[in-house]
Amino acid sequence: PSLSTRHLPSSSSSSSWFDVLAQILSSALLFLLIFGMSATVEVSHLREQVHNKFAILAGVSTQFIVMPLLGYLSVLLLKHRGLTEPMALSLLIVTASPGGSYSNWWCSMFNADLALSVTMTAISTLVSSIMLPANLLLYVNAAFGFGGSSSGGEGEGEGKEADDDRQGGILKNIDWGS
């Protein structure tokens, strides 16, 4: 047979156990990396950084105000240039999520203030439990609306099915049961 029709035998069971093993190992290695770097910071330095109000405020405002706003503005700019609703939603989620784990690694690599990075990671993790859903509700509603999708214009997709899709908006397509 020709190369285009030849199928290689594959074992789905060997592939699935390898995927699970790879996920477990990568998660364990990431945990060890973060834990190892955090363990090098003295508790007294962490306490000092908690009182560094300007740095904490700058980090929190950047992570939870500036980044989600920039993501929203990017969605607005790119929505009519081929950015689909799933891609836009992904962009909003990524920009509303705080970064932290790898910033600790970069601070360690470049001999920056690791205590400040670990403190910001801890604080942003706590703040994100409130701000991540709040930012997503705010910016998804602003970009797409709860009651309808803004991707369809006048005259596009006539018919009952298109009207039903527009009425539910992006939140209608979420599988809330999983």
C-alpha cells in the first residue's frame, strides 16, 4: 500500500498510561521546583515583604486590573479580525489569571528579590479566588453580553437556530455540569 493509506498500529492503552504518567511527573517536578525555591526564602524576609505596600499594590493592580483590561481591549480589537468566541474567552481567562510560579523561577535565575516574588505569588493566589471570577464575569459580559452574542451582525444567520444561538450568548455554550 502507498504511504498515504498505510496505518501504523497503535495501542491506545499504552498511550493513555503514558499520558497519565507524563502529567503526574510534570506536576510533581513543577511542585518540587516551586517548593524548592520557596524553601530558600527566610520567613523574616517574607514578613518584611508583606509590609512592602507599594510593591504589593503594584503587583496586585497589575495582575487584576491592568492585565484583564488589556485582554478585554485585545478581544475588542481582534473580534472582527478572525478572533472566535472560544479564542476570545481563552484570552480573557489567561489575562485574568495571575501568574506566579514561573516568576519565582525567573527571580531565582536572575538573582532578583525572590522573597517579594514568593509573597506576591501567595497574595495573588488568595486574591484570585475573588478577582478571577469577578473579572471574568465583568469582561465576558462586556465583550459578549449575557443575553446574546455580539459576533453575529444584522442579516447574518437568519432563522430560528441563529436566533436561539444569539439569545444564549457565550454562557449558554458552557457545560455547567462538568
